[in-house]
Amino acid sequence: MKKILENYNCPVSSTLDLIGGKYKTLILWHLLDDTLRFSDLRRLIPEATPKMLTQQLRELETDALINRKIFPVIPPKVEYSLTKEGITLRPVLKAMFIWGGAHLKSKGLTPNCTMITPRKTKPAAKK
């Protein structure tokens, strides 16, 4: 959601306001290296309901962190990718991943989520 940035006094609050949604960081993480469709994101973030995923995507789009490209085909095809501003979150997301992994290990837990699962690459185009 577009916020009036002049009202922020704290950089951390400002950042959390943009990426603090329940699934926003996961969405951004998966878009770091890929352009994905809604169905891809649903598969990668199965705990998110379609309604919640749609809401989080809309907020990220409104905040200019992701692009939404609609193709005029039937059935509708929509692809999501990071904007230039969204790409600047890469070091923040990687730092969160590293810190979270170390924190889980310190508690005797093994990190296990879609952020560490190797992504299936798209098949190469046939020549």
C-alpha cells in the first residue's frame, strides 16, 4: 500500500511496512531470480490461500516492489517479477535467510522450507 514516507521516522518500520506481510518476503524471495505465474507462487507457497496470496501480491504491486504483466490470452496469463526497487531487497532477504537458518540451527532445528528447496528450472525451448 502506498504510504506517505514523510511520516516515517524509523527505517526499520518503513521497511517492515513494505515487506512485513505474512507471505510478502516469501513472494519476494521466489521472484529474486525468476518471473513467475500465480500458479507457480501457489505451488511454492502452499500455506498461502489464493485470497491471501492475491492480497499480498496486490500490496507488493501497489508499493512498486513487483511488476504484474497481463497477457491478453484465454485463459488469462499473468506473470510477476521484481521491479528495480524490489531487486534492491536482495541483500535484506538474503540476510534474513542466513540469520533465520542460523537461529533455527541454534535451537536444534533443521531449516526446511520452499526457500531452500531447489527450484525446478523451466524446460529449455526446443530449437
